[in-house]
Amino acid sequence: MKSKEENQQETMDNKESKIEKCMEDQKQQDESAEAPVQETENPEINEEETLAQKLEEAKDRFLRKVAEFDNFKKRTAKEKTENFSLGICEAVEKLLPVLDNLDRAIAAAESNDDKEALLEGIKMVRKQFCEALSGIGVSEIEAVGKEFDPDKHNAVMMEDSDLPSNTVIEEFAKGYAYNRDDNVKVIRHSMVKVSN
């Protein structure tokens, strides 16, 4: 087994040999660049050939860049679709147990006349559904007693009340927002009644 010093020495030797090889390659390139250009009888023909060659090289580089960009677009579109599908699958996976419990509640209601037990079961399923929503970053928007916020609430009625003006006094439909990394996006605005 090699010691640490031997490994360091070997690494230094490898680096030095790579540097020497690069220097030799550069020297060969410099020598080939300095080699005298054979003069032809007609310098215009030689210049045209050189320009044509440069044009072909530029076309080749351009086509390669276009192909690279096209591949990049295809790859990012595929990744975007895969990420979206993965997000949908993760969200649905958290909601499926709720559907299972709703099916059980329906089966229990059909075979049992105990309305209290059915109501308790439905409340439990609702609680489970709220927990599933919370697990994927969805939360209810607080409304009643809060100041009306057009970014979160949708006022469908106004009414005189003892509460301060512009206060939500009743909620007809709950609003929901998606919270991710301190970034809140409203999914559905709360449908509310506001005080005059």
C-alpha cells in the first residue's frame, strides 16, 4: 500500500508529464503555423479556396450548435413533462387513502342504519382529506373575522354589521392556497360576505 507522500509524488509526476505533453503539442502547432505557405501561381484562387474552407467550417460549427440546441430543447421538455407527471403521482398517492375511506363509508351506510356512526365516519374522512392536502402543501385560507383581501377573498355580498368596514363576516366557500418555500399561490379564493 502506498503512503500518502508517494501518492502525492505520483500525482505531481502525472501533472508534470501532462504539462510537458501540452507544451510539446503547442510547440508542434506553432511550428506548423510558421511553416511557409506554398505560393501558387494564382493567389486569388488560393484565397478563394481558403475562404471556402473557412465557410464550410463555419457552416459545420453552426449546424452542430443548432443540433445541440435542438437536443437541449427536447431534453428539457422531456424533463418538464416527467417532473409534472411525478408531481401529479405524488399528490394523487396522498389522496387515494381518502377515496378508499369514502368507499368504506358508502358501504357502511348501505349496510347500517346508525346515522351517528356514519356522520362520525364522514368527519374522520374529511379530517384525513385535510391532512392529505396539508401534506402536499395546500392549506385553507382564513376568512371569517379577517380584513377583506382581494388576493385571497372573493366578495359576493356586502352587508351592514357591527364589525369594522371591510371585514369578512361570512364564508360561503372555503379558499385554498398552495404554500411552497414562502411562496403562496391561491388555488381558489374564499367566497365571502363582507361588512359595509
